[in-house]
Amino acid sequence: MARVGGRNLGVSGVAGVICAGVIGALLWFSLPMLPVLAEFAGETLRTVLP
């Protein structure tokens, strides 16, 4: 990673961990929607491709 003047490596590391945690939480909360999405995709394919 390129070093940019005025940036603190410790702060950017903490920010990276927080961002990864937020993305992980969003993925965790979206897991219950996977069966619904799979059913929707299956019904759409059955309708489009007889």
C-alpha cells in the first residue's frame, strides 16, 4: 500500500478493522434472505425457460 503524507498507520488499521466488521455484520444479517432469493431465482427460471 502506498504511504500518503499525513496518514497514521495505526488509525488506518483500526478503520480497516471497523470496515471489515461492518461488512461482516451486513453479510451475517443477509444470510436469512438466501433461501428466499434462491426460491425467487428458481421460480423466475422456471417461468422464463419452460
